Amino acid sequence: MGTHAQRARALKTTARRRGRRVLIDYPRRGRRGVRRWLPSWRQWLSTCLLGSGGLAGLFTYVYVTVDVPDENAAARREANVYYWSDGTQMVSTGEVNRQNVELKDVPRSVRNAVIAAENASFYSDSGVSPQGLGRALVNMVKGQETQGGSTITQQYVKNTYLSQDQTVTRKVREFVISLKVDQRKTKDEILQGYLNSSWFGRGAYGVEAAAHAYYGIPARKLDASQGALLAALLKGAEMYDPSVSAANHRRAKARWAWILDRQVAVGRMSAKERARYKKFPEPQKESRSTSLSGHYGQTGYLVDIANKYVRQRTGLTDKDLARGGYKIYTTFDKGRVHRLARSVKGVLRRELDPEKRAQDKGVQVGAASVRTRDGAVLALYGGADATRHFSNNADTSGVPAGSAFKPFVLAAALQDGVPADRPGIGGMTPGEALVEGGNATYQELGREIGQRRVRDVAVGAGMLEQSMARPDDSFPLGTSTPSAIRLASAYGTFARGGLQHDPYSVTSVTKDGEAVEGLEPPRTRRALDPRVAHQVGAALRDAAVDSLGRVTAKGGRPVAAGRTTGQDRFKSAWFAGYTPEVSTAVTLFRTRPRDPLLQPLSGVGGKASRHGNALTERIWRDALRGVDLAPGEESKVGSPKAAAIGDR
């Protein structure tokens, strides 16, 4: 058969004899040894051109067939963010802790830190890194992860349009989509999207959530030093969150310093400014503001009240709110919420012993504070923990008001011309009977002026129609069941000289920078004659002295209060009172698992608690002490005289 070379020569000779030209001269004719197997420069060039043409054709095909997809579901999700009355963040709720902000609300120094750390050529490049793609392909061949150096545009595309899978297919699509996105969006739009979609650790997506998570401030208040640390976290929060470990702290500090130096090197910070940042900007300890059990367990109740108000006033539904992206600014005062919760928990801890006293089991407390001048809800206590006790005790229905309702009977009588000093049953005036707990006097007033008239006055003062009981002979004794919020608000009508405001808990709501309509504060209206409101207030001031002693509001002004007493036969205890600025109502009742009926209060807290009445008084006083109440005579709660009055 001959050698291979001989056969090749024979084939070439045969081809020439037949008049055909050999297209590929390989192995090369007229060459011997190794040179026969080395391609000529023409062959090298042809191969390169053919390969380049093939790759160009493949890239063209991919570029044409791969379009910019819709944003993925995760990129569209945002949290709803709730703010305290002072503008600080209370909580963010939702599956993803993200609050999108406009680029103008991110300080330029923070943007510079991110660009210097992640992609110094961001504003001049085409949005892609061919080296990064090549590195990914090489890593694939080696069986390693495909991740390579990516531009800010590529990272934005990965966050917004693609999955986080580490595959060559995803990397190629990322490359192509990044080219198209760079052509369709401005660099500022891309940077804004990147800053809003990046992961910073501590559950925070985006720079706004990160600013709150690490420094407790909005992104617009970050300085250059803090911005450099947040930029360091983009390399991997699990490695650079300085609060995680000492090793993390060392890495974070080193990268923070490098990013500041890097900004000088790429012209995004002057050396003089860099010299100002010598101290590492320690972030706050990790404290997730995404928990509904935060702030002594009250956050979930606050969100519940805010959402309810927003739905009532704007027409937004639960489904709308579930989509996220709303910024909800509330009237809640953080300090008052904490103080009220500490007061409740402290009194219950000191006075109840459910392990030794069966009557102390199942005790529930609800409370609310409302600003008298306009009805803003400043604080509430809804229960021990919103993630475990789901009903909101501050907004509950079904708990009778008892004698705390009598001021509205008195107001109705005075409004209809009954003299304030007219003796009733037992020789007591209506005001004296309010202090002493005279049930017979108030039943007589109810019959005289009509139960429906009493109901109308109570509703006019701010209580809800649906909370009103049947207007029968027991109606003036407090069979109606207002919430703590509504009772506090209605007492505020007396404090305002008869002017009524519905309670409100949200001042404004925005989405994508646009205000949601319908959240103007409730209008003021005249509910009672000023003279009547002042006369009721005088009786309530006497009741406050009887309960609390000579306690006054700050500035020396008197305190007014109504409450249940030992004469009440309902399964509830109430104490509601007001200073000139704030009206607060506290209720206490008992429940039993799987039993819808309230349980008796006899024996709760021991005999000195007077069926829980002393406990509500203590909670009210402790919550307002030092803020609304001035130093004065010690409370008489628990004294022999107070106990005798309550047990009468």
C-alpha cells in the first residue's frame, strides 16, 4: 500500500491529471519532515478569518435573538416603609427590604465611592467587560465558577433582568443585554437602578435600605466615609460587614480605606478631602427594622392601625399595599409608644402573678394616646406582641366602657338644659355622682333625656355608631364598647372645649415620589357647647383628684379623668383622662383560649387592684409621668381611701 505520504502524492497527482485544483494543500506539497505539517501563513490567516467570521456570525445571531426581557419579579418587589412622626424609619414590611430612591437623593460622594470601587470607567465604557466574559469562559473550561469581573451595567442587568445562576449561557445573555441596556438607558438611569437593586447584607436591598440598616438614616444623609463602607459591602456583605467578626472588621476597614484612596486615584475625591476621613465609620449594631414584633412588641399593631386608616381614606386595598413600594408617614411618637409599652409591661409584671393566682391568667390590656388639638394618634398598646397576640387591644370592640361612659351622659344632660347643680337620687349632683360612681343618678338622667339622645351625643363626641349598645335602661351605665383609640379621642372633645376631631394615624403616603390623595387631616367640627364641655371637664378634674391625688399637667394645669369603679359590674376596667395636650385611655379585661366571652375580673391583681381598676390608673399615670404630668403629690392609688371609694 505504501506510506501515507506516497498515497497523498498519488491522490494529488491524480487530481491534477483530472484537471481539478486541490483546495487545501495539507499536508503541504514540496515540504519534507516537520515543515510538511506546519500550516502556511495563508492557511493561518484563512483559519483566523474563518474563525472570526464564524464568531461574528454567532454573536450577530445572539445579539439579534436576545432582547432585553422584562424585569424579574424580585427586582420589582419593594417593601412598604413606615415612618415615625419625626420622620425616622419605624419598620419596613414585605418579602424584600427595598425602598427605591432617585439618584438625586443619593449623595454624589456615595455614588463616587461605588463607581471607584466597582467600575471606575463606568461613565465612558460600553457597559460590558470582554475580559470578564473571557474569564468566565476560561473558568467554565476549568470547571470553576463562571463569575468574572463585571461592570456596573452588567451587575445591574444581572440584578434586574436575569437570575443569579452562574452559567455560561446566563453570562453571555448578561453581556448582550448589557450592551443593549447601555444603548437604551442613560448612565444615570443605570446607576440608579444598580444602587436600588444591589445586596448590602443585613436583609437590605438597595442603598436606602442599607443606609437605615447600617446607620439608621436615609441615604440622603450619608457622608463620604459612610458611603465608602457601604461600597465595600458590595464585594460581599458576609465578608465585609464589620459587626460579624473581628476578621470581617479588619477586611472592612482595609477596603474602606482602599476605596477612599481609590477615589483620589481616579479623580473622584481630592487628596485634601481624603485626609479628613481617618476614623472608621462604625455602623450601628445589626437591628432589623423589618420585624413586626419590634418596639416592645408594638410595631405590628401600629402598622395595623396605619393600614386600616389608609384603606379607609384612600381606597387602597390590601392587595395594593401588598405590592409594596409605599412610604407611609404616621403620627406615632416613638418615645410615647415605648413609654406606654414599658408602663403596661411594668405594672403587669409587678402586680400580676399568674403562676400563683389563677385570676391573673389571661389578662389583656389595650391603650391609646391621642393629641387633643387635632386627633393625631400618638401612641398605642395593642398587646404583648403583635406576632403572637394577633388582635389589637387598642382597637378592639366588645369591651364595655362602664362608668368611663358616664361623662357623655352628663354632657347630653347639660346640653339639654339639666342644671349642673340639681340634686338627683341620693342628693348628689350629676357631677358629684360622676366622682362617686352613682349608677342610680345616671340611670335617672338617661330616662329623663332619652337613651337615644345620649347615644347621639356620644357618637357626636367621636365614638363609632357601631360600638353603641342597645339604648335601654342600662345604656347610661356603659354597655357600649368603644375602642381605646375612640374613647381617648372622644375625651379629647371635652379637652378641646367641645370641638371634635376624628382620630387619624397617617399624615401622608407616597409611591414612586407621588403623593396618594385622600389623607388630609380630619376636619374640625363643633360637637358640644363650650360651656357644656367645660362643665364636664370640671367634673372629670374632680374625678382625677379622687383617683390620682393632686397630680397636675406640666405647667400646673389640671388633669381630668373618668374611670370604672367598684360599682361597675362589667368584666372590664377603664381609666381615661387628659391633659391639655394629650388624651389617653387604658382598658383591662380577661380572656380565655377558645372562649369568646370576657372573664370576671374579681381577684385580678389581688384585692388592692379593685377588680383591675387600680391597675389601669397606674398604667395611665406611669405612661404620662415626666412627659405630660408635673411632679406633685404622690398618687393615692392603692391607699385606704381610694380602695374604699372603689369598693363602695
